[in-house]
Amino acid sequence: MIGEISVSPDRRSLGITAAQLIVDRLRAKLNSDRKATLVLSGGETPRLVYSEIPEIARRSDLDWNQVHLFWGDERSVGPDDPESNYRMAREALLGGIGIPGSNIHRIFGELPPATAAANYAGEIERFFGTRDGRLPVFDLVLLGLGVDGHIASLFPDGTAVQEKHLLVVPSGVASVRTERISLTLPVINNASGVFIIVSGLAKARILRTVLEGPDAALPAQRLRPGSVTWLVDAEAASLLKGAL
Ligand code: 6PG
């Protein structure tokens, strides 16, 4: 098994549990630092979690002035496009937390993918002061899991998952309609923590494969085990045989 796993009884409680763990992780970082970085994901399961965060953050007195938001990937569309991961976060999260605009580091999906990727990599390097080639250390990266084992926009049938040096790359594959821009595996695996949020029966088979084999070097199977926490509901976990 890769990392730790937490099973919630249903989708709604998964959303609440994941939101609380995210806020707890950010608060813990801010106990010892003035900044915390959170990388958001696209997808319906992450959206469910985002909608629970504002109230939990209010109750936990999380200071959003000290939190910086980034994205793990974006579709090659503008910020108001229905497909935009930024728009989804704006609707499900940003409107309810009063975070300064300067703390929001979105991917400019409206630009050509290669330009958007280079610009975003530059933004990350400026923020972390890592123009010298060192990898950034994000405090927490949120991911969903695709039924094909993709994470962010790193797909099994694409080349982006093989990238070993760049921080951000375009990622266009036949299995998705819209070209994407994605953080690369070296960046994701260099994070202090990774939460993968998985819900529903449709994900049960892929979750069993990723956690219990066979090892097909799927993107989700290439995560660094030390930092990964799987936050799943009972339906997604229903085919797991191992000790939970
Ligand atoms: C995206 C995400 C993608 C998503 C998974 C799971 O841009 O859509 O980066 O990796 O998280 O496909 O999505 P669901 O939770 O909606 O199944």
C-alpha cells in the first residue's frame, strides 16, 4: 500500500473529513511559519471538499492572509470557462474565504499551453526563490484520481508523466478533450504532503489496482509513498482487500 488511508462512510463525510484535515495541515504549518502553500486540484471530488472548507476554516481560525493557493493542473481554457479548475475553485472555495488576490497563483489557461506552463513555472520559482533549479516544497498538494490512474493532468498514455526536470508542462492526450497544463511528478513528489481524495464505486477498481497492484507504473502508482494520504469513501474502498 502506498502511504496512509482514511475511509469515510459516505461522500458527504469524506468531504468534511478531508476539509478538516486540509485546514489542520495548514494551521500546523502556520504554527511554525508565516506562509503555507496549498495546491488545489480539479475534479468533482475535490470540489465537494472545497465547499466544506470555508466554514471549517472559520471555526479553526485559519488566517487566509498567510495561505497561498496554487493549482496542480489547469485546462487550456480561460478563467471563466466552465471547464476551468480555477473557476471551479472560485465558485466552491475562493468566494467564501476572503483570501487576498496576491495569494492566488492560478495557471493562465487562456495562454498557449507552453506559454502558460513556462509562466506558471516562473511564478513558482519566484515564490519559492528556486531559480537555481532546486525543486519547490509545497506544504500540501491535493489530487483526485482518474479511473485510468491519472493524477493532476499526468495521464498513463501521455508524455507529461515522464518529465523529470521541468516543473510544469503542457499535457495533451487523446483521452481528454481539452489540452492541459500540469505540475510534474518531481514537483508533486517533493511536496511535504499529498492528499488524494477518491469517492464512488466507479473508482473502486482503479483504487484497488493503485493500492494493491499489479504495479503498472500508473501515474498514481508513481507517487512517493512517504507523503501520501488517501482520503476515500466506503464505495471507493469497497474492493480493497488489505487491512484498512
Ligand atoms: C482535473 C483533475 C483530475 C481530477 C481527476 C478526478 O483537472 O479534472 O486534475 O486529475 O482530479 O480526474 O476527478 P473526479 O474527482 O471528478 O473523478
